[in-house]
Amino acid sequence: MEHSIFVRDLTKRFPGFTLDRVSFQVPKGRIVGFIGENGAGKSTTIRLILNELKKDGGTVELLGRDPADPAARTDVGVVFDACNFPEVFTPRDVEKVLSGVYPAWDGEAYRGYLKRFDLPEKKRVKALSKGMKMKLAISAALAHKPKLLILDEATAGLDPVVRDEILDLLLDFIQDEEHSVFFSSHITSDIQKIADYVVLIHQGRIVFEEEKDALLDNYGVLRCARSTAVEPEDYIVRRETGVSAEYLVRDRAAAGRKYPKAVADAASLEDIMLFYIKGEAS
């Protein structure tokens, strides 16, 4: 399978924090969700992928190229958690500037996105709501016809309606199976809705890289009395509440059969992430 992003043993050391041999892939034509708590290393990983930080070790390929190659960045659209256009700019000004930067700029497509999002071409950035600013940033990122879209907390702080519009746009973007999306977010419900694969990072290390459907179909939360003896090989992580114990299991059907007095529920991505972050390993 061809990959839009290939990361192997990526390492970056800071005082008090290390991004430790991070490895994962973003297949072409797929959406990969990148989840983890604040401070886990998501933004650092993205900055290294974009060559905005110097890595201490490992390998990164961006659309089959070295991230330092300007040609690679031309084919990448990037949206961060804030709109970085000057506040005095209007959407029309944004087009004037970026159309001179990107050879593949598509003005008709850009204006189509503005219309789709009800963004006024002559209204200054400073007068736009946060949701409108993010729609503008995504419209600009898509208008130069990227093959890969990278988003770092782009839906954070937005209301559910705006988030839903943006997620629908991302699904449209990958329909030709030539485009890819790498979507970093702590809003696991957004990732659960649209991602094909999920990568979880915790304290600078990759915990897993899995197909989303397999995670949701198989993983589960086993809830039982604290006195119930659940064998270590049957769970990944455990945590205790006041009167009960909860276990994250890889096969909830098998766990339910083996422990019939327990309740084996489906696990959401948020459940899975919180267990790994707050639970105790087997």
C-alpha cells in the first residue's frame, strides 16, 4: 500500500519530554486519526513531519519525499488550531496572496468553498467567528489542490454544527482515493466518525496503530465487582471505581463468555484512550 506519510523511529528530545521512537503510517486514500492527551506529543510529531523542528533521530517521508523538499510541502495542506492570516485580510486578500504562492491554486474551487461555508469575501478576518476562521483556513488549504491534508486540533473549540460541516468536507476530500488526511485531535468523537485508522500516542510513545472499525468491533470494557479475579492475560488495562473494577479488553465477546457475572460493554475511542492514559497495565 502506498503511503502519504511514513514515520519510523522518530525521536525528539526536550528538557523533561522525549518523543520516543514514534512510528506509524498514513495510507493513501485514508483518514488517520491521531489521538492522545494534551502534551502527549501530537503537535511535536506534526511539526517534525513538516520539517518545522529538527529531529534527533528516525525517518520521515512526506508523499515519498524528504520533508525538507519544497516540492513535498507544495502538495500538503496544513490547518492548525488557529487561523494565522493577518486580521486585516479579507478572504479575497487571502486568495490574492496565496494564488501567487501556489502554482496549482484553484480560484474557482476556493470561491466555491467560501460559498459553501457562507464566508463573505470582503469581511475582515478579525470580524469572523472562530468557526468561520477555521472554515477559511480549510478552504485556503484545499484550494491549492493538496494530495495530503494535515490538521492539528482544527476542530477544537468549535460548536458541533461547524465541526460536522468540516468533517463532511474531509470525507469528500478523500473520495477519489488519491488524497489522504492526517487528523490530530483530542475530540475522539470526531475521529470515531470519520477515521479509517487510529494512532494513539501517550507520553511521547505510540501505544497502538489500529483500524478504527476493528477497535470498535472488538475492544470492550469489562465491568465487575472488585472481588472478581480477572486474569492478567485477559485484559490490557484496568482501573477501579469506588465499588467495582473495569478492564479494557481486546475481545469483549470472549471476555463476556469467560466472566458471565461481569458486564462486557462496547468501548468508544474515548473509553480506550482514557483507559490507556489513566489505567494500570496488566
